[in-house]
Amino acid sequence: EGTAVSGSGKMAEYESVQSGALKLKGVAQIGVKKKKKKNKESKKMLEQITSNQKQHTVMEEAGEHKRVPVDKRTLAQKAFDKMQEKRQIERILKKASKTHKQSVEEFNRHLDTLTEHYDIPKVSWTK
């Protein structure tokens, strides 16, 4: 009795509901697509780039435009880089001299020499 809804009661509120897809203002519909404008400037730029590349290759073949790299580092910077490279080579050779098995065995020996930090000795203040 109390749960039954009369036809003119609460159902009247739902009669004015709009069904269908939402229509948003300022947004073009999915079915309508605008034609893209042809960009003449991008074509011109592309043509210029390709022509510049062609000229550059022709100049390189002729040997006109060869650049020699100039080292602008100081003597200290050069020495530093040289020593760094030397140390890196030494490190690589040191690591490559041992096999994996040898390095694991060495690591295990090292762990055996360490104190066992997780073994907490008994400390008693009461005795």
C-alpha cells in the first residue's frame, strides 16, 4: 500500500528527462570533420632544407668545407681526462681478471671475517 507509486505522484518528476547523447557547446560533432589546410610554408621549408643538404654534400665532396676539431681544454683538463681513462681501464682489467666464482668465494670469505651484528649479546642489569 505504502510502497505503490501512483501515476501522478513521483513518476511525473521523471517524465521530463532528456534521453540520447549529450550535446556540448563549442565542441564539433564526431561525424563532422574539418578539412586540413595545406601548409605551403612547411613545403617551402622542406625544399630549402633538402637543397641545403645537397649543397653541403657537394661542398664536402669538393673538400671546401672541412672542419678540424679544436681542443680548447687546458693542460690540466687533458691530464685529468687521461688519468681518468687510465684508471677506468685498470678497473676493467681488474674486474675481468677474476671469474664470477672466484669473486663470490672472495666475498664469502670477507663476510666470514665480519662480526655477526645480528647476534645481540645478553645484557643484564639486574644480576
